[in-house]
Amino acid sequence: MERISLDRDALAAVDSYVEYRRIVGEDDAGTLFTPEEYERYKKEVLPIRLQNRLFVSWTSPNGMDCKLVGPETLCFCRHRYKQHKTDFKEIPTKRPILLPCRAQGCRCISYNYVPLNGTQPIRCRCKHYADDHDELAPNKCKKCATCAGFHSSFTCGCMEPTYTHAMIVETKAERLARGRSVGPDIPYAAMGGLTGFNALAEGYMRLDSSGIGAPSNAILDAPSTSMDHPFLRAYAPQVDAINAGQPTDDVHGLSRFAHLPTAEERDMAYFESQYQERLKLERAAKGQKKIPAMKGETSRPAKELSKGPKKGKF
């Protein structure tokens, strides 16, 4: 494998390009801005972006943000979120807020997230993939005439089907009113609902379902219940012992069963007994083995034959 080494100036140029791409996104239409255009763009767009940022999430009926949309998240129209309109000089008063796709030839009127089944698109009840449907609502199938619109019963990680979820496009104030995290103010384009590393995980995988940050001490010091996350319940005895000032080496009371054999010891004892039993049967079979007798003689066991003929009396 070829090793590429860059000097300090080249590394600084790479960092500058990454920063440029995060700020400008798709607004340059594939042609880099000149330094003057770039500075003018930042002066015009960044204040508006910081003030009017929109948070986009795919939410289950129980209120959990199952998917927080980011710049690279695909829409039903197969274009990414960063290819949609995300910056507004003035936030629309009409709800829901529409985020039309800006890709050439795309008829998508607003961003609409659709989950994946692993790496494959999910299927509609007409048995065709989401990619086989029209991007315009009600998203009828292009391969069959019986489909009235895309409708998938694929179950999300929150145990609710896909068709019960809803897209939410909200302002900073509206998201705070729902008790969700907004993160720091950042100048990057099309950040959607991403507020930190926790937001990259699926909703059911977050210890804090709201993503609002570290819980208060009152929540941390509260006793564990059956409603807590399995990870927290597994370590609850140790935490309770530490809070009570007790040793944590035997919080589960396992010392009472220390004299009992472990599963590995029971397995080894079983296989050893089977092996000894087989050896015993083999020795018995060898001892009982008889050799066919010659005419006029009686058969004798192999042990007697190995001793040789008996001496007669004269």
C-alpha cells in the first residue's frame, strides 16, 4: 500500500477545504467559490443559518426521535438531506415546513426519510422496494397499477411500524419546548437534527432518549427500577453498594454458591466419566474375546491361550 505524506501547508489546505465544504454544502453548485465570494457568502448566510436553523427528525408515535437527520441522510427521492433547501431567511409560519429538493429534475416537494432494512430499501405492501415508487405523494408504485401509495409495515427499532412515524421539521424554540437537545450553534450547512455524537445513534439505542445531555444528580442517585435501561440495571447493585459505603466484591451474593461446581467443571466431569466407561467396556470386550477351536477341542478365552498349553501329569 502506498503511503502518502503531506507537509504542513498541504494539511492546512485539506483542513480548509473540509471546512469550506461543511459551510457551503451544495450551494456552490459544484464550482468552488473564489476567496471573495466565500467571504461574502459567510457574511450573508451564516447569521441567518445560526438564527433560523431547522431541526429535522423522524419520530415514533411515543415521541422518540428514532432518526435524527444529518447532511448525508437519504430522502425518499434518493437524494441526500444536504441537497434539499435547508436555509431560510425567514422561517415559514405554515406548518409543516416544506424542504424541497434542489437536485435537477427531482420533483420532491419536501424531505421525507425512509428507513433501510440493513443495507436494503424496505418494501411496500405491494412487494416492491421504496426505490420503485414515485417521489411525489402519495408515492405510487412505478411497477404495478394496484398500489395506492407507499405503505410499509417494516418495524422500527422502537417496535412501531414505519407508517406510524412522522417527519418533524421544527425551530429551536419548538424543539426545546419538546424537551429535546439543540446542541451548540454551529455554522455548518444542513445539520438537521444532529446535536452531537449521541444523535448519530438510533433512538432506541440512546441511554438518554431525548439526547438533551447528562441527567441531573437527582436522576443518577435515584434507585434502579425495572424501567431503567438494561445496562444500568446490570450495574445497579454495584452502584447501590458504593452509595451505601459497602464492599462491592460480593454485591450479588455469589459467595454462597462458591462450593458448587461451575458449568465447565460439570462438563469436564461428564466427558471424563464417559471416557472411563468406554475404556472399561473395551477392556471387558478384549477379555471375553474367544478364538475358534480346532476339531475335537473346546474353545478357550484369549487369556488362557496366551498362557500356553497346560502341563499334564505323567
